[in-house]
Amino acid sequence: MARLLHVVRSVVAPITRTRAFRAVAPVALPPVERALAWLTRGRFQLSAVLVPSLVLHTVGARSGEPRDTYLMYTPVGGPDGTVRLVVAGTSFARGRHPAWTYNLLAHPDAAVSIRGRRFDVRATPVTDDGERDALWARIEAQWPGYRAYERESGRVVRLFVLERADARRSRAPRPVRGG
């Protein structure tokens, strides 16, 4: 099954980097994801068919209002054995950073939902170039060519590591399994 998923991702990934996809997806995918979330009580995301996906719950940087964003994430092991989630602000290779990245910079305490299960996280921006490159390699192992969005956008895409809030308080946190 993992091999089949890898093959499907390898075939679909180049389509997601086309101009047509980048024009249509930001408009079409969010309402589809919201409708599916409503119908399935948050247990199903269309994007989760191909990649680990979550709903990021933030507070608006300017408005202070709650905001929900559907994102791909990449699970990575933390130094203490916990699982951390990496999200990339690619915004379909647009020239501007997505709003949710400003929200996390202003309010790093957020929440995520994975398959209908919600938990609190703390977002940390990735600033070290070596760490960024290592995380991009992990992201691209999951979704081939994903960093092309960064090159095509003409900006440095913001990467964030999301760590469970309870993982910071406990020496033996329950790992997050997603996807």
C-alpha cells in the first residue's frame, strides 16, 4: 500500500505544480474541504487521501477572530521521541505569505485537528538554514517536488514546527499519529 501511495503521489505531484492547478486550487479546494469536514464531522479531508493533512486553528493576527486552515503536514521525530508536525506556507507558489503564517507569528499557541481529534500546539518558526534544508528534504520525501513552490514564489517559504502543548509539559507525551 505504501508503494502504491508513493507512485500515486509521484504522478499527482507534478499536476499540483501546474499554473492551472495553482490558479484553481486556492479557490476551489477550501470550500470542498469545509463541506467535507461538515459532512464527516471533521473526520475526513480530501487532501488526506494523498498526504497527512490537518486543520490548523489559529487566531487572526489583526482581527483576533478564530481562523481555520486546511494544510498538509509532515511528521518528524523530536529530540525527545515525540512526533512534531511541520507545515509549510507555500500558498500554491503565490508571491505573498499565507495569512495563517502571520497568525502563527502573532499567536504561536494554536490547535490542530487530525481526523476529527483536536489538540493544542505551539508553533515555532524554522529559521536555521540547515534545519530548513533537512525539513524540506523530509517534506519532499512525502510530496515530491513540493519545494518548487518556494522557488516559483520568489520568496522564502515560512516553515513552522508544531509541537503538542502537552508534550512540553510531560516527559512521556502521547505521540501524535496523523495522515
